[in-house]
Amino acid sequence: MTDLRLYDYAASANCYKVRLLLEQLERDYERVAIDIFDGDTLTDAYERLNPQRSTPVLELSDGRTLIESNAILWYLAAGTPLLPDDPFGQAEVCRWLIYEQSDVMPMIGGLRFRLVTGRFAPDSESAQRRRTGAHEVLRILERHLATRSFLAADRYSIADIAVYAYAHLAEEAGVDTSAYHRFHDWLERVREQPRFVDDLVPYPPNASLLAGRSIYG
Ligand SMILES: N[C@@H](CCC(=O)N[C@@H](CS)C(=O)NCC(=O)O)C(=O)O
């Protein structure tokens, strides 16, 4: 009997970060597969679950639901070593959760998604703009990690989980990361954490442009 249900798309790194945390916290949960390119998020039932029609969604045993991957991370990590309990440490984590959504996800995850599903040509202006943004993200991470092992509060936390979920995909987005040595050392430190998993799957064929039905068209 599990008390958590995760509405989840296996190829989404926003969902992967929640799966990684659940694994590291040794929490049981029921996984409900949502095919975002087969119209699963376009139904009235899904809109009631999440008016933003996105994955992941976490449902608690009392029926309450949480949307937004980083809000879900925060809820699950509260009271565990993966979220500091002092206000400054929490604010540092919050800073990286915001930056992950505003910059890391669009510049690296968004670029990779659009390249591998045929929405961007590799040398298009749109791809080039995001690639420049991805290098800016990597430069900021590289600089930050010059004096730290982890992103926030001197320890492994949900800040690392959230940023890792998209940042580790930079090469798959066609971004050359070879100059970012501290970034690579940090990726390794994240992978060395107890119960680390990488169960992110490739985008299936129906994720390609015009092959499926989703909010992306
Ligand atoms: N800010 C949201 C973004 C969620 C999001 O964009 N999820 C994508 C998968 S990565 C999705 O489910 N899209 C729904 C669709 O395409 O129908 C979060 O962090 O949860």
C-alpha cells in the first residue's frame, strides 16, 4: 500500500528529478504513466488534476495534489537531509530551483527536446540562441562550483537534483561541455550519491513534430 501517486512521463527530466528523489528517500509510490504526446494531458480529467496540463503531478493519500516539479521536491524533502532546515540554506536551495526552471531547463532541456524531436534544425538561429544560453548556464555552474562541492548549503540537496536533471543532458543538446571541468566533477559527485538512479528514457517516436497530440503541437 503506497501513500503517494506520481503522474509521470518517463522521458521528462522534470519527472525524472522527482523519481530520483523518491528513490533516494526510499519512498514507495504508485507510478501513473502519462503519455504527453498521445493527448493524455488534454483530457478534462487531467485538467481537473492539473490546470496547467503538465507532468509531474504528485497525489497524496488524502487526495490533495501538488504540481510543479520543484514544489514537489520541496514537499518530499522537507524534514530530510536533502533540504536544509535553516532559512539561509533553504533560500540558497530556492535560488537554484528558480534558476533551474528559468535558465537550465529552457536552455539545455528545451534545446535538447527541440533538436531530438525535429522542432529545431541544429544550425538554426533558435538553436544557436539556446546553445549560447546553455554555455552561459555552464559558465555560471563552473564558477559557482570553484569553491563548493554542491550547489547549496555545503551539501547534496534537492538543488543538485533539480539542476542535474537537465544539466547532465547538455552534450545530448549538442553543447560541448569539455571545457567545464568542475561541472563534470560535480556531475560525478551527484552520480556517487546513495541510491542514485538514471531512469530517464529517450523521447519516443510520437514526440516528434506533428507525430502526436500535446500542448506543444
Ligand atoms: N514548471 C513545470 C514544467 C512541467 C513541464 O513542462 N512538463 C512537461 C514535460 S517536461 C509536460 O508535462 N508537458 C505536457 C504536454 O506536453 O502535454 C514543472 O517543473 O513541473
